[in-house]
Amino acid sequence: MAKHLREGFNIRINRYMNLEKFEKLLSEECLWFNKLNNFDDLHEGRALVEWENNSIEIIDSWRDRFVVNCWNWDDDENFALWNIYLGGSTAGVCLISTKKDVISSIIEEEDIEGYFIKYVKYGDTINEFQSIEVVNTKYEWYSYENEFRFLKYIREENLDKGIRVKIQPSKLIKGIILSPNMDKSNQDKVYELCKQHEIPIRVIKKSIINDKTFLR
């Protein structure tokens, strides 16, 4: 069974993004919840499934109805995720929050819960399964992500790629790490954006990673 956080459990979670996406999050006050069938990973929401049986139609229905917003639950910075989510830029941030704070920051939207991702070997299958277990399972080659995801089941048919969930950034953001090798002008931009959106400057810290190969 998929493991989710108990109510009020304040484990640290992190979300990496480039500066453009950070600015968009603050200005639009939204988190993007992506449909499982809109991920680049074509195995998303399909791990544990025996492809030869008839369950594939059920799985594809779930992939069309579940939307997720993905975080990481490391206690420290993740060098690989910096490289992946900044998309070739040295200007970005790692947002720090908790499950409780993300949920409390959400406006109007209901029935959103947080889950740890379970990682399994390719080829592992189960004969009897529940939707929550399948949509929160991925293959081991993604285990470096240490993913924690927020999940919602949507009832609308023919929904495009996902939904935008309104949030209050000042409630969601409990810490900000500036990306490694970020230049001063972009650091100043982060400080200014935080001032504009009532996020305390004291929560901003510089990355402790000091690596010349970062995004070379």
C-alpha cells in the first residue's frame, strides 16, 4: 500500500525550478498538477502492471484522471535535481516546504493528499492492485529523485494536460535555496521577488554546493 504522511507530519520537502518558473509561481499563485499520461516517462502510472492482461485499460483510465505535483524529500540539496530542473541554466531556486504547509497553502481545491513514491525493479508485477498503489509506484532508475508527490483524482472528462491549483506562496514557502553559481543580478532578482510577495528575506540561503562542473 502506498505510504502517505500522517496529518501534521512535518518532513522537509523540496521543489527545484528555474528562475522563470519561480517568478511564474509567485505571479500566478498556482501549482501545476500534471496528468500522469502527460509525463515524459511513458511508464508513469504503469509500473507493477502485467501488460498482457486486460488491466491496461483500467490503468490508462487512471492515468487520464490522476494529476500530481512532484517534490523531493531529501534533508539536503540534490545535485542531480539541480541539473535536471534548471534546464541548462545556473539561475534557479529550491523551494523548501512541508506536506502540511503545501496543503494549507491551497485555495479552494480539495481532496489533495501527499504520498511517498515506492520504487520497484522493472518486471515486478502484482495481480491485484489499487489505483493509489499503482499511480505512486515508479521504477528504480528514478530512485535518485526520492519523490514525494501530491495527488488528486479529477472527474472531468477530456481534460487537457492537467490543472492549475491556486495557492498562497507565503504559506507554501518556508525556505529558498539559491542555485549553485547563481550570479549576483539573479540573486538580487530573487530577493526583490520575495519582497514583492511578502516572503521573508531571512528564509533565503545560498547553495552550499561549490562545483565547477555544475551545468557546464
